[in-house]
Amino acid sequence: MADTLDSLESRPPDQRERELMARLPQLVARAKAAAGWSRILKDVNAADIGSRAALATLPVTRKSDLHDLQTRQAPFGGLNTTPVGQLARVYMSPGPIFDPEGRGQDWWRFARPMYAAGVRAGGLLQNCFAYHFTPAAFMVEGGAARIGCAVIPAGSGQTEMQVQAIQALRPDTYVGTPSFLKIIIEKAQQMGADISSIRHALVSAEALPESLRTWFGEHGLPGVLQVYASADIGNIAYETRSGGVRDPGMVLDEDVILEIVRPGSGEPVPAGEVGEVVVTVFNPDYPLIRFATGDLSAILTDAAPSPCGRTNTRIKGWLGRADQTTKVRGMFVHPSQVHDVTRRHPEIVKARLVVSGRVAQDMMTLHCEVADPASASSVDIVESIRKLTKLRGEVQFVAIGSLPNDGKVIADVRDYD
């Protein structure tokens, strides 16, 4: 028997498709009751949207649009169908961008990736996502409650205490960013602490390069899996394994309709072609219809049915960004934030944020064109970067006219190998 969270994961693909398409008209109708979606879908007859072809005719709403939508109509751009006061939580991510959480069980649909990673009823996991303002930690809490396991609300930081907690409480699972897991393992080695109780790990919010997977395997964690999720959507897709071996790609969540479209348009591309991830999510409080994440991926077309028993479509995982918004140490950095830094410092004629290094060792440097690079001071600019992005960054001054004339505000030159 397949070891899945429930029978939905092992449905015949044609049954899944029929059932998803049958739910679409009701989703569109519910969304149109919200002011923001009513504007976006003003000429749409919900009853007509019952197929992928019909869905592809609807406009794309981009993650990069959220800041402007929310500025015009606080706090969620009119995209929420549940009033703010009836929600469970309201989050604020850098930008700022506000995200809701409703009161339903496992609202973020995180139990599926956690179960695939080895989390089981009666277990204990160490939750190392931040509990401050952003929702990742609460995604884990919701999934843990559905599965029936206990949580150590460790949050991020305080590495020595993290190691002490693992040594004393013996959790079987780590959930958090891959870079912080590496830091914890290194700290445990320095302290001579036994953290061998951690047998499973689910990571997200950063890329997981093969070199880091290999490193984890060499340090006692060969089965690290990742989940592709976002603060507005929750779980989109996640890795699985069969017989201790990682299966190809990432399997889609059961409440997500995925399209891969040509970047900058809403036109679906052929299966296997790299394009932008666009998702439609069946969420009763915050329905998202043709929501473009800004991420690149592709549908796996040559993978055999997975022996894990899950039959849903698989994607190749995260393949880069379709726009200039990028993630640094688990936090999104937006072009608008770079613009806000330059506005605070009139001496900056033009700027480009360069993200370099390797995952878990990445760094941000703001390249600033100024009239006199030799005498310019970076102290105040460094502080502005920290305040506006919640991340540390360096500053490099260059002469006016030195930066490329290509429209880029953020350049991601990290090594992902």
C-alpha cells in the first residue's frame, strides 16, 4: 500500500483532473465576490471556467503586483474573501507585502510535504523557521497539528541553544532553511554535541544545491527533502522518496492547479519547456487565480510513475526567477526596496544590487554610481539596506556611467552548483 497522507495523492491522474476542473467555476465565483478579484475578473462568467483552456484565458496576477494592489486597497488588495477580523493571523513580509492566514485545518497545506519527509504522529520536530512577522513557522505548525506530532518552536538564530535543545529533547525532524541546518550541524561538531536523533529534514525558503545535499549526507542526513512554498500560497510542490531514494522532481500539492507560462505573458508553454510558474489555489479565504510566482520551472515529462504512490504532476523544482525579485537567506528582496534605498540617499545616481557567493554563504553588495567614489561614505547606506531589507549588505561606489545600461536593478550571480 502506498505510504501517503491520504488517498487523494494516489488518485488516477484523469480523475484528479476532472475533479479539479469541476471545482474551478465555484472558485471563480467565490473570488468574484471579493472587490479586488471583481475588478480583475469583471468580464468573466464563472460558469464558463471549467477547463484548462478556459482558465488560460483569464488574466495573470503577478506576485510583483501585490505591493501596488495592497497600497491601493489595504491590507490584501481586495483579494481576500474572508474579512480581516475573522482571519487567524496577518503577516508582513519585506516590501511590505501582507499575507493572511485563515482558521481552517492545515491552512497552508503543509502536512503533505512534512509527511513525505518522514514526519509521523507522535513524533517531535524542531521548527527553525522564524516566528516573527512571516508565516513559514506557522505553516509547519499547521501541518504538525494535522499529522499529530509535537513541535519545538525554536525559531531562527541562537545556534547554541538550538543544539542544546536537540541534544536534550531528541527531536526526530528538523524543519527550516538548509543554510541554518548546516550551521546547526557545524555548531554541534564544535560543541561535541550528539544531535543524531535528527533523522529527517524538510527545508525550504532557499535553494538546495546538490553540493549541500552531499554535505548533509556526509554528516548523517542523507534524506533531506525540500518543499517549494511561498508566503501567499503555502505549499506548491514537494520532494518525495521511495525506499530511501529521492524521487525525480517535486510533486504538486492536491489543491493546486499549475500552469507553466512564457515569462511576461499568460501563454502556457508545452510540457517540458521552462517557463514561469502560475498557480490557481483552492483557498476559501484567499483564493488565488492564475497567480504568477515569478519563479521558473518545467513539468517533468520523462519521469516514470513514482514508486512512492503519488500520481500527481511533477515539476523540476526551482530553476531561477522570471523577474528581478530574488531571495537572500530566506527573505525576498524586491527592486522597489533597492529604489527606496536610493531615494533615501540623493548622492546615488544609479544603483544595482548584486547577490553573489554560494547558497548559505551569499552576500549582497549595492553598487552605487556617485559623482566622487573616492570620498563617498557607505555607513548610512549600509544602515538603510539593513532597515529596508532586514538583511546585511555591503556598498561599493563606482563612477557615474559605470553600471550596465540594461535595466537591471537586482543581479543574482550566485553559484548554485
